[in-house]
Amino acid sequence: MSVGDLAGLIAALAFVVLVVLVAVPLLKLGSVLEETRGTVRRITEHTLPAIDEAVETIRSANGQLAKVDTVTTSATRVTEDVSALTTLVSATVGGPLIKLSAFSYAVRSVLRRKGAGT
């Protein structure tokens, strides 16, 4: 065995040791990546149903809001109609009632004066 062969054998052994030293962290990294993949899979399995429920809840809420909007619009119309009816009744009945009240007051005043003068 010559010095060149011995140097080649030492270099080959050093290369094998280097490969083993690099292979151990790579194997650990592979197991970490596998665990990460499993975690992401579990998170996805639990998150997707929650997202689906949230979407369904939002759809339901939008439907309810549309119904509330319809009710609010109807209530606004009823309020406007009642206001118009109140104005109409006030104009129709209010004027004559005020005149009747004034006439009644005048009659009572006259009757009191006559009663006091007699």
C-alpha cells in the first residue's frame, strides 16, 4: 500500500463520514416536514367545515336581512299612509270641531250672562 493509496482511503473514509453527518439532519428534516404535512392536513379537516358553516350562516343572515328590509319598507309605507290619513282626518274633522267648540263656548257664555243678569 502506497502513500497515495492510503491518502485515497482516508479521503474516501472522510467522505463517508461527511455523508453520514449530512444525512442525519436531512432525515430529521424529513420527519419534521412529514409532521408538518400531517398538521396541515388536520387543520384543513377541521377548518373547512367551519368555513362551510360560516358561509351558510352568512347566507342565512343575508336572507333574514332581506326579509327585515321588506318589513321595514312596508312599515315605512304604513307610517306614510297613517300620516296622510291623520292629516286628512284633521283637515276634514278638525276645522268643524274647532268651529263647534267655539260655538259651544259662545252659547255657554251667553247662557251664563243671561243667568247672571236675571
